Amino acid sequence: MKVIELLKLNRDLLTFCRSAGIRLDDVRYIELYNEYSRLLAEGEKITYIVATLADKYGVCERTVYGLIRRLKAECNVLAV
């Protein structure tokens, strides 16, 4: 399958995601956010969680804070 075929097949979904303010590159951080939520529910401190996830996923702590803020934000569906 060619890239253009895949884009055409998912055009509506991709357009909706872009309009809602979703960065498609963030799909690779879904597990990071799941682990953040789990550790937070277990009572771990945010600083510890961020340091642990930054080390595990090979990103800086500032990136983890940004990802968490972005992934837990409400979608901008009114813009659609």
C-alpha cells in the first residue's frame, strides 16, 4: 500500500483529528500517558512519575510535562 492510499483511506479521520487540535505524532505516547495515569492513581508524586517516564521513554522531563498537559486537554471539537 502506498502512503497516498493510506491517507485517502483515512482522510476524514485525519482531518477531524487535525481540526480538533490533535497531533498525530502523539500516538506513540499513549502508553506513556497510561502509565502516568496509573502511577498517579497509585499515589506516586508527579515529579517521580515524570522522571521515571522520561528515563523509560528516552525523552526529557520537560517533554513529559508537555505531553501530559497536551494529552489530558479537552479536544477543540467546536472548531470542527
